[in-house]
Amino acid sequence: MVHPGVRIIHLQGRTRRGVRVRAKIEQTRSRFAYFRKHHPVKYVALRILAPLKSLLESVAWGVAVLATLGLWERARRRLSESLAVLGWQILLCPRRLGLDRRKSAPVAEVQHV
């Protein structure tokens, strides 16, 4: 259905900007859930290799932070994200970490006519 009076504004990731670390944990949790459901054999490999990937990313971004004397904001942010995901995996992926799991307010439904 097309409604000429409706306008959509894409915020280009601004919602996630304030919760980057938690969103990265949630993204990893979602990846694990997908593979556990649809590719159980690959899931086992993913759970073994994912912490190694996070460790390697943390080392690489840590080197970048040191090399730029901490001046590269993106490197600092990515190091923080990588370390958080690694820590979450070391803690055996606790449910309490990540994005808020509470139910959000109901969204108005679109009715097709």
C-alpha cells in the first residue's frame, strides 16, 4: 500500500550509537542463535572459533590504539566492542548482558485494505 502523506527518515545507526557495545553483544548472540537453529554442526565450530576471533580483533585494535597513541577514536571504540564481546563469551554468554530484553511498547499495526 502506498500512502503519499507518509515520510520515512533513516537515522543511519543513530539509535545504536549510544549502545554500541551492548548491540555488538546482541549481534553475536543472534548469530549464535541462528547457527544453533539452522546449522547445528557449524554452530559448534562457531562457538569454538568466535572467542578466538574476538581475541584477535582485540589485539589488532589494541595495537592500532597504541600506534596512534589513543588518538584514533574508531580504534578505541572497536577495541572496546571487541573486548566486551570477548568478555561476554568468556562469561559463557549471560542473558543479562546485551540489549534490554524487556518487552517494548506495542507498535501500531498496519492494516492492509
